[in-house]
Amino acid sequence: MKKMIAEFIGTFTLVLFGCGAAVIAGADGTTGIGLAGISFAFGFALIGMAYGIGPVSGCHINPAVSLGAVAAGRMQVGEAVQYIAAQISGAIAAALVLLTIATGKADYSVAINGLGQNGWGAGYLGEYNMAAAFLFELVATFLFVVVILGATGKGAPAAMAGLAIGITLVVIHLVGIKVTGVSVNPARSIGPALFAGGHAISQLWLFIVAPVLGAVAAGFLFKAGLLDQAE
């Protein structure tokens, strides 16, 4: 139960502060924090939680990470299912809180301003096509999980793991926000999409399938011993 509570709180924090940076603090660099600021919000939220709940649950706060850990042989399927349920619940709760806060501003509309949901295509940020969006999410999640599994593996400096993982998430956002808004985390995508509705729901499949495939591929490399620490 402690692990599930930790994963709920961790995912809640990531979604509230990461998506909140986009919705409340603003993507316009002239009047808000800009895309770089949003990138750092996601990364710093993860770093904080890595040290806050890492000793309790490992701070997965991402279904793709949990499934990557299963593929790597570091986690049982049953426990991963419990983690994923807690993560998705935390993301949905955070999206609801963010929506409630955002609607406190008179001119806010979820249909117009969004809720930090992911997407692609016409009308969405850089207007990249579906193939570009899928490839980015697949490769970015693969590399993200490689860093996570490597930084938390035997022989890795444990004190630096949270920092390395958080910085990687910042870099992924710096590169990919214009492409998909950056998911690499199905829970992070599910929460906002449920309240944004419509287009966000119809595109949600990509932000589940691509991150899971990328994470599992990374996990299999560690399971096969191809990325294990040299003896």
C-alpha cells in the first residue's frame, strides 16, 4: 500500500506541475515561462519525486517505466499492474485539480486553452504528422527507460539516479514539445485527455502504444544482458 500511495502522489505531482506549467504559467516565452520553462517543470518535478518517494516505490510514476522494469526482469507483472493503477489514478486526480484551478480564471476554456494534453497534426503546436509523433514517442521512451534502468542498476551511483533521470526528461521535452507535447508516459497522457475530450481522446492510443513499445524494448536489452554493467 505504501508503494501505491507513493506512485499516486508522484504521478499526481508530475502531471499537476508539468501540465500546470503549460496551462497556467504559459507556453508563450514573452508573457510566460515558454517551452523551455515547461520542459524544466516536468524534469524538476520528476527529480523532486525521485528523492521524495524513490526510497518507497522506486518512483516509476509512469506505466511505461513499470512495464520496462517487468521486461528487464526487475518487477513482477502483478506488482506492475498495481503500480499502473496508482499512476493512472494519480494522473487523473491531478488533471481534475488542474482543471478546477484553471477554470478559476474568467477567460479559461478547456476547449480553447487545453489541459496540457498530448497530440499531433493540424492545429497542434508544430503540426507534425502521426508517423513523426509515433517515432518520437517510441525512440524517446526507449532512451528514457535506458537511462532509468541504467541509472538504477547495480553499480550505478544511487545518489545521482534521480538527477540523471530528471535531466533526461528535460532534454526530451526540449526536443519534443513541438512534436507531441511529449508523453513518454501513458498516465501523463490519459489524465489530461479524459478532461480535454474529443481530439485528445481519439489520439490517446498513440501515447499508450508507442511509449510501451519503447520501454519494453529497453527492458529486453537489459534482460538480455546487452546493457548490463561490464563485469
